[in-house]
Amino acid sequence: MKLRLLPAALVTAPLAFAQPVLAAPGAAPGDPVALSDTISLDPLLDARLRWENVDTPAKGADAVTLRLRSGVELRHAPSHLSVLAEMEGTLPIVSHYNGLSFVPERARPGYAVVADPANVELNRLQIQYRTKALGVTVGRQVINLDDQRWVGAVAWRQNEQTFDAARAELALGPVFADVTYAKSQRTLYGADAQGRTAYDGRFWFLGGGLRHGPFTVKGFAYLLDYDRAEQVPALALTLADTQTYCLRATAALPLAKGVKLALASSYARQRPWADNAAHFDADYVAGEANLSARGFTVTGGYEKLGSDHGIALQTPMATLHKFNGWADLFLTTPAAGLRDLYAGLAKSFPVKALPGLNAGVTWHDFHSDAGNRPLGREWDASAGFKWRKLGILAKFADYSARGFGSDTRKLWLEADYAF
């Protein structure tokens, strides 16, 4: 994809609004600009430079990409209204990778897939009303629900997933509700992905629950009805029209001074919906415990994406990189389902020269849900720190296939700057 002059200008133009902030005495980059006593203009910038290396027995990839999101948010305090506009662009600097493997004229089958294709597009354009009790957002927006297992922005990839939607959030004491109707899922593949640039349909995300002290209980329903013309071939039927009902509970329990136990559990059931003529009734089970003390965090968890009649539970709107290993071998749940038993250890280090310095390692053991067949193991490790508005991160994933798929290693080095 060629980066056209006009869209590129739209990406960088909002930075002009930041100049008064940079020039104002005592102001820091990214501080809001007061246009009057009631109106402010907040510049937005999120830049990321990343190298991703992929190594498999058949092929590899090297991708160096620069991602820039820039925009502005205009806020009117008395009315609680704001308008936000944001462009997004991704530029490949070293393009030895397959960014759009499913687009014949852009595919590079000699390289492994790295899902960060060149892209320039409108990322967000929304109007929002927000008070402590009520928030309403209409337009192209980012939606991250709970742990992003079902709906998320996929922010790990350079191009963010957004939704053309109307969302209402309500909080009245311990009671809360979150209702979204979306008509388009704008995928991470970008403007040149043809049928996968966006999936249109009728999507409902309905949730509500109670908070009491350290405990939260929530129930939700996700109803996905994709337009029939877009389900084939871009989106398989079993990934598409589904109804999912879930109950999720979390707790954060202080056990002693400096010692905290965090618990999370979920159960869900997924069935066909709308035009999906398949027959399946698959369940989802997840449980996780985190014990934190003296800068250490020990994590243990289990997740099951069930399978029924040869069709597995899917989460096509999730931030999938967060789950089932960073090597991304299970972005689509295998037909026999997936069970993931995992454990991790993380440590934060109080180093003044490197604020926020942290490191962690996680081990995964994968099996199928139907038949309990081994699907490989994986080690993931990361280290990073943040200095002011600059973040530095290194990540590594080592997947051992053990008869399923191919051994895969991935390495990332990245720098982020945002305000």
C-alpha cells in the first residue's frame, strides 16, 4: 500500500494543535490547551516503533514497523460533552514479512505472517457524554470489555480494532450496566484488507452486575449477527453468528500488609445465532489466581474453550494475543477445542534509573478439549520499563509443537511514546 499524501497529512495535522502546549511556559507535551473557561483541546499522540522476528522450520519473518496515532479531543465541561477525532498510520520500514496473507496481490508467501500491514485510516471519530453515573459514546470507538476475552481493541497489533457503535455505561452505587450496539467491526488488518477491512452486521454487547467491596459479579450476553454476504469466505460461519451468555466473578483480597490475592472465574455457553445453521452448544470455563507480595506476582490459571459436534467456541472480537500464548498459534480455536493450563512468575524492581522495571515468565500446556490430545507447550517471557512517557519492552515466545502445528519462536523489541 502506498502512503498517500492526503491521509498522511491527516495523521500528522493534529500535532499542530500541540504546538501551543509545547510552547506554553511550564506546560508538558500533551497537556490540554484551554481555549476558554469551559472549552479545552486535548492533543493525542501514540507512537510505537517495533521489530518483530518470527522463526519456524518452514519460513521466518523480520518486520520493523512504525505506528503513529494522532488526534485531538475537544471538551466542553458544562455539558459533559466531548468530540474526538484520531487518525492511525502504520509504515513498514523493514518489510520481510507477510502482512496480508489472504490478499493475493499483496501476499508474500515466502515469509511468515506478521499481522501489521501498511495502513492509513480513520481510527476513531466519536462524540461522548460522560458523568460519574452515565457515559454515552456514539461513533467509531475503542471498546474493551472486562479482560478483553470477548471484545477488545487488539492493541498489541499496530493497527487497532475499533467499532462503529453506540455504547451506554451506567453506574448507580453498586449496580452497573454496559450496553453496546455495533454495526461494524473494523479489524486490525487495515484499509487494504479488502473483505477483512471491516465486518458489518448487528452486534449486541449486553452486560450488568454488582460491585461490593473487593467483589464484582457480572453477567453478559454477546449476540453476533454478521451480514451473510461477508461470512463467506472472509469469515467462516462457525466464527460468526453466535450467541454467548456468561457469568464472571472477580475479587481482590488484601491478605496482609503488602500481600494481595486476586481471583477471577468465568463460565460461558455459546450457541448458533441468526443465519448460523450449524448445531453446537460449546462451553467456556476459566479460572485464575494471582498472589502478589514484595514485588513478586505468582499466577496460576486454567482456560477451556469447549467443542461440541466438531465445532469449537470462538471469540472473533477478542484481544486474542492476551490469551493462550504470545506465539499466537490459537487465534482460531481448533475444531476439537482448547484447554490451556498455565503458570507464571513476575517481578517488579525498584530501580530509580529504570522506573517501572519489570520482568516475567509464563508457561502454557495445551490440550484439546475433545479427546484431550496434546497441542504443544509454550514459554513466554518479557521485560520492560517506562521512563516518563517512553516505554521500552522486550518479549519472547517459544512454542514447542509436540505433533501439533510447527515449532515457533517470536521475538519483539519495541519503544512506545504516548500522551
